Amino acid sequence: MALQESGEMYLESIYVLTQKMNAVRSIDVCEYMGFSKPSVSRAVGLLKEGGYITVDHDGFITLTDAGTGIARKIFERHTVFTQLLVKLGVDEETAAEDACKLEHNISDTSFEALKRHVESLG
């Protein structure tokens, strides 16, 4: 199953929540993303079908290896784009919002070049 941008956003959100909390449930994803319970429930079902997450009998969500790989990739892109935009003088909130738009639509080659550039800036 090819993952759409929204699926990547859900995986990234679950990844971020996992860093902050011991256990993540759908309601945590709803609150974090500001989405309705039915929307999150549908996305969780699709991500589970795709093999990106598991959900235990208590409703706790765990990223699979495949899900973790994608989530880390998107999170890294978000972080690098935010840092770059802030260094260019964009305020933190706008930079984070714009990073969210950029992170899904750039090739690996271009992203790696931008990442190297940001790292060279210190």
C-alpha cells in the first residue's frame, strides 16, 4: 500500500507522541492533531492494514519497523526544514507550519542536499 501524505502525518504524530508518552491511543492522536475520532479511527485502521502500526486489545498503538522508518524520515525532514526556515528569519510557528507542507513533497536527493547545507551552517 502506497502511503499518502495524510498517512505520513499520522505516523509522524504517533512517533512524536511515543517520544512524550509511554503509551499512545487514538484519543491522544485526536487531541494532538486536532482531528475527529472517526477520522483518526479510519486512519488507524488503514495504517494497521498497511502494516505500519499495531493496536493491542487495550487500544494502544505501536509503530512497526516500517512505520517507524517512515515516521523518523518525515520527522527529520520536518526538523531540518523548520531549522532552515528559522535560520532564514522566519518565525518558529510559521516555520513549523511551512515545514509540514514541504516535508512530504521533496525527493530524497534534494532533501539530503538541503540537510547537508543546514548542517554546514552550524
